[in-house]
Amino acid sequence: MKKQNNTTTKPLNQNKMQKDEIVESVINEFRARSERGIKKYGTTLQENELSPLEWLKHLQEELMDAVLYLEKVKQINK
């Protein structure tokens, strides 16, 4: 058995496919987010034909929001 972060993990059974609940949770969040986006914008991300510069602008805005969220949490935890 491996020990990580003060927890003991069982060895994986190589003959049995196991699911990582954390990964499954993230996948479900991505699916739900995709469905909300399709309802809101009427298109999929794949079908959206923004220019590379427009995609970078969207990414920049999302990252700016992320920095604001980080600062908010820091302020709450002071």
C-alpha cells in the first residue's frame, strides 16, 4: 500500500477498471458547463469560429476573473 498525504491507499486491481471519483466529478462539471453554454449561446465551442485573437481575449478575461476570485478568498481568510 502507498501512503500519501497521511492517507493509505489500496493498490489498484489491474483486472478491474476503477473510476476516480474526483475525475468523474470534473467530467460531469464539464458536461454541465457545455450544456449551459449551448443553451446560452446556441452553439458549441467546436462550432464557434472566433479568431485566435478573440479566443485569447476570452482566455485573458477568464484568467483576470480567476485572479479576482483568488483575491476575494485571500481577503475572506485574513
